[in-house]
Amino acid sequence: MLKEGIKAPSFSVADETGKVVTLSKLKGSYVVLYFYPKDMTSGCTQQACDFQSSLSRFKKKGVVVLGVSRDDEKKHQKFKVKHGLDFPLLVDADGKLCESYGVWKEKSMYGRKYMGIERTTFLIDPNGKILKIFPKVKVTGHIDAILEAL
């Protein structure tokens, strides 16, 4: 289980364009790494749009925003175009990034159990350490909570 204050698990993962994003290359910047269940769903769309509408506030603070789900490049591309998103969406088709950050969990809906991404955000400091973990994120008010933590 990951904890605040420890080094964030390293990763090199392609975004929706195929460009590889590597955590170690972002050293010197704050990173918001947010995991969400699925493109084009209501909660995930609201969360992505909230990040987009606050992107200038994050950039002023030197923060890189990265979204992660298990959707493929094409689905991420459609999602970005449809909602005008201007930050990378990382493709974690094999689930390794979700596993390394501990967000691939058993979930339950209407009594049915299944595995899925638990909506979680990690705020990583410029030295690569986890500054803050936001587990089981509720979309409303989440952006303000992250900005406050900065």
C-alpha cells in the first residue's frame, strides 16, 4: 500500500498519441496523477472537464496533470476531442500502472462484485515523492482540495 511521503512508483507509459510519459522526466514539477474508471462516463467526464477548466490554475503552480484509465489510445483520443481536454491521458491497457499505484480493486455495484479502478488521485512533489493521496475521490470539490494541498 502506498503512503504519503514515500517515493512514487516510477512509470513510462504511452499517452493517447503514443508519446511515452516517464515520471522521472517530470522531476522538478508537481504531478497530479489521477486514476479514473472509464472514458465517456458521467463522473469521469465531469472530473476531466473540471481538470480542464482549472488547468491554467495548475500550470501557474507548475503542476503537470495526467489522467489514467485502462481505455486504449483511440478511446482516449475521442474523449479528449469531445471534451476539449488539453492534458495527457495515459493508456494503461495492461493495468500495470493501476496495480503499481494500488487502485485496481474489487468494487461492487447493485450487489455484483467486479474488478475496476478506484477513483484516486496522487499529488507527487518535484522530488518524486507522494505528497498527498486522495482515495475514493468524490468529483465535486476535488479540484479545490488538490489546489489547497499545493
